[in-house]
Amino acid sequence: MKSIYVTFILLFGTMAQGSTFQQPLAGEVFSQVDEPELYCLAMNIYHEARADHIAGQYAVADVVLNRVQDTRYPNTICEVVKQGPVRESWKTRQYPDLDDSKRIYNPVRHKCQFSWWCDGRSDSTHDLDSWMRAQEISQRLVYLGKYRGITEGSTHYHATYVSPRWISDLDQVGRIGQHIFYRWP
């Protein structure tokens, strides 16, 4: 598969002391991003923010890239998007001698970092305009650094209509569109 070397350009200032978010100078970080990684980012934008305005969609994508750079989270876009506990499928669990490479694992419902990944619903993209926009945003953010840093290092967000338990552990950065963004203190 064709790999593309990408420069992530960061546009924001230094984070709070003690953070593990590694903030490079503009043009300093190089990462290998391939088409499946862009697809994962676009799917996350589509499912988490397709009804939001363009800045809100860039912000949701920015959080994923912030997590990739933060040592507390996985190192690739797809691993970040799909992060959460998994359970072996009943289809393979019934065969104790089955090779591990052939076992099927599914995310535990409602326990993922991004709710759409394990909500039990179809992940199909039905709104073609929103899907095309999500793909464009993922490419512009990764390839051009467009609006990179819009969330000022945020690693978490939630929709404005919910109040998760974890918000007391993080510092609120602000609201962009239909989401409120947070980062580690």
C-alpha cells in the first residue's frame, strides 16, 4: 500500500507543564500516514460531527491527531479511533483449538473512546455530501495541517447535551460547534 510522509504543522503555543503531549515546532514532526489511516479519521469525523459546522468537524479530527501524539494513547489514527475493550465473538470462542490469528474480536458496546465505533449500529455512510466533506477534512488536516491545533491540545470532547463523569479530571478548553473540548491539566 502506498505510504505518504506527512508533516503535521502545529499552530498553537506550549501546553501546561507536565503534559505528555509532545508539541513540536511547525514542520518538525513527520509521520507515515496511509489511506486506511485517512479512512479511519474520515469515518470518525463523519460519525461524530457530520451535523456540525466545518470548524467543529476539524476540531473533532484535531483531537484524534492530538491523541496520536500523546503517549497515553495509541500511536496510529485507526488505533485511537478504535480504542476500547474487546470481547471474542461467540463464532470463534466455541473453538478452543482455533489459531489466535483466526479469532474474531468485537468492541464492547458503549465502552469505546468514540461512541459510534461500538454503539451496535451500522457504520455505513449514507449521507454522501457529509462523507465527501469528512474525507476532504481528513486530507487537508493531515496533508496540509489546515486548522491543526484548533483545539489547543485537547484530547477529549463531548457533545453539548451530555455531561460525562470524566470532565472533572480535565481542563476545559472551550466549545467549538456542538462539542466541548478538554485537555489534561
